[in-house]
Amino acid sequence: MEIIKLHHPYLADEIPEDKVVLALGFFDGVHRGHQEVIFRAKSLADKNNLKLAVMTFNQHPSIVFKKLNSDQHKYLSTVSRKEELMEKIGVDYLYEVDFTSAFASLTPQDFVDQYIVGLHAQTVVAGFDYSFGKKEVASMVHLPMYANNRFEIVVVEKQTLREEKISSTRIRSALEVGDMPVANNLLGYIYATPGRVIHGDARGRLLGFPTANIEVENLVKLPRKGVYVVEIVVGGRTYKGMASIGHNVTFEANRPLTVEVYILDFSADIYGEEVKVLWHDYLRDEKKFDSIDALIAQLKQDELDTAQFFEQTNKSNQNK
């Protein structure tokens, strides 16, 4: 996959000469609804011997339009995570457009001329609710007028799960209550957050549960505070573990939020490693314990519950 970063106005020689099927969307999370758009585009590209291109933005439009500030909008997928997911799908060209004030000021016609026709799109595929300006004049209903028969248009209908629309908003709501099975079902994969292992206060080691303290990017959406069944990818290998999102309230008040992962059957030093945490299931709330012994007893139970989760998952997979 070739990643092409565009800043408006771009130069013509930045665009590959290949004719493409172009999928449009912001694609935060690249969830099952987004996947349907991209798979539909991929099917058409394969059928017509064209390249598959996807166009997305480096930041959410609401930030530029000041509907949200950058601290308020937490992403389901960073740009690098989005790149990883797109590559797995089989995208040939991923256009990452800087969503700036200059780009946002394009008229609908200019957007079509420069960012659809200009990218050599023979067919455009987008969701039914995609817009390229104010919805009153720049929705998928209006696109044929601006296209003027220069490319085909495919509109993907609303994708639903249990009669409700699959959406990034619905996934965020599931994360906010720790409902990982629902979030992961909507995504079509296990929710993952990238990070880096940094030094903590090493208190877990004293308890017999040494943890990897994960520094997560500020703009990444975390699940609700609590203890989770997770996997962690380190150096290309995946390990089972349990994770805590919280403030370590047993030891002192007003501690900063931390993400800590206890990796089962693991003892290597991984400080400084770039890792990815996969969030499988919610075990319990964060709790203040009356004693260290009570905390250790709970951690042992969490470890048993984590192991049992993976055992049941393995059995379920074997029975399929």
C-alpha cells in the first residue's frame, strides 16, 4: 500500500497516474460499516482491473470547524492504526488529506474536480450519509450533479447490527461503559490501542504482579476505567494479560490516570517498546482496597478470571 499525504493545494505530480475506484470517508475505527464501503470499492476495482484508493483526513473536520477542540475528540484509530487496518483490507493507495481551513473552504464543485476527478477516480464509493460540504448542497444525493457523468457513483446503504446503525458514535458509547463484546462486534475486530512502555512506580512488582506501564497517545479513546482481559503485542508476538485503567486509588488519592498491563507467564524487560493492547472483555470496576492483602487476593482472582476467559474462548473457537 502506498500512503500519499496531500496538503491543499496539492501538485498534480503527487497523484499516481493509475485510474482508481475511490472510497470516501473519515473511517475512524474502520468499523464494519466502513469496511462494507471499502470492500464494495475493492470488489469493483478487482472486477474492472483498477487500483483501490481510499481518501481520508488527518484530523476530524469538527476540530477545524471548532465544534470540538483536539482534547475533546478521542479517536478510535490513530492515523497509523488506520493505515494498518487499510493495508490489511488490501488498499493500493491511501490518501491522507490535511483537513485545514483552506481545504474546508473548497466549494463542493472544487472538491469533486480536484479530489475525485483529480485523483483519477472512475468510480466513487461512499456511505449514504457521506457529505463533502454542507449537507444541504453536498450530500451523496447532490454528487451526480457535480460529477457531470465523469465517474460512476455507488452509494452504500446503512449498515446495521441488531437493527441499529453501525457507527463510530455507537462504538464510543460501548467503550464508555466497558462493553467490549459490543464494541468489538461493531468494529469487526478486537479494539486495540497503541502505546509505549514507560517506567512506573514499580509497585506491581512488589505485589507479585509486575506490570507494563503503557503511555497512550492523548487523543486515543480508552475504554472506561476498570480491569480488563487483554492481549498485548510486543515485538510482533502476542501475549495474554490483564490490564487496569485507573488511578491506583488504593495507594493514594488524585493520582494520574494510568494504563498498566500484567502479562501472564512473562518476565522480559520491555521498557521503551512500542506495543499494542487488544481489549477483549471487562472484568470489574476500579476499587479502593482496605489492605494490600485484599488487593493481592483480588489480583489473583483477576488472573484466574483472565485465564478462564481465554480457555472458554479457545473452546468456543474449536467448536465452530
